[in-house]
Amino acid sequence: MDALKRIAIASSVIYSTVSSYARRAGMTIVDFMAIPKLARTFDVRIEEKSGN
């Protein structure tokens, strides 16, 4: 099983979403339900960036 498939299973995010995020240098469209799941899988925090 490839790494992206394992990430998709571990994060409960569909494979096509994980695969498309992995191929992109930047993102103009994101799945806001997938991002927190992926963050938990990689044990990273998401912080809100202040405009000030």
C-alpha cells in the first residue's frame, strides 16, 4: 500500500483529496473538513493567523 493510501485511511479523508493535495505546490480550493483530519494525523496544530 502506498503512503498516500495509508494517510487517507489514517485520516479518514478520501484518497483523491489526499492525492490532489500532495501533487499541488499551492492550493486555491481546500476541503475545510479534510484539513483538521489531516492535521490530527500528522500531529500538527492549526492556528488562526491574526491580521494585525
